[in-house]
Amino acid sequence: MPPECQLFGTLGCHLCELAEEELMPLVEHGLLVELIDIAEHEDWVEDYGLRIPVLRRVDTGAELDWPFDAEQVVAFLL
């Protein structure tokens, strides 16, 4: 079973929408992804504001910055 992930982004972010599209086939196969809006916390804006979208593994804290494709996400999750 793949690890649970978080996708840091914000509303109206075109790149975040593209990242979600890349992740959808993996979600359909069991990947759990929580969407995190960085606008909800000032610290997240500082940490991720210039980097979003960022995919983060909950189990290890490892992060994958955009741009990424489904193949890179699979390798990141192994």
C-alpha cells in the first residue's frame, strides 16, 4: 500500500491543478493524497509559497517539488 501524501498548494494555482491531474490516476489506484492549502497557515506560505505544488510523504517527510510526472511520483513513493 502506498504511503499517505499531502499536496501543498493553493486555490487558483494553475500548476497545482496540473499536479492534481498527474496524481489522479495514482489516487484511483489507492494513493491517499490530502490537499493542503498553504494560505491557511503563515508558516506554510513562507515554506512553500515559491515552491508549490509540493508533494510530501506523511511517513518520512520527504518532499517532491514540481514539476513531476506520474513516473517520478511512483519512484518517490518506493
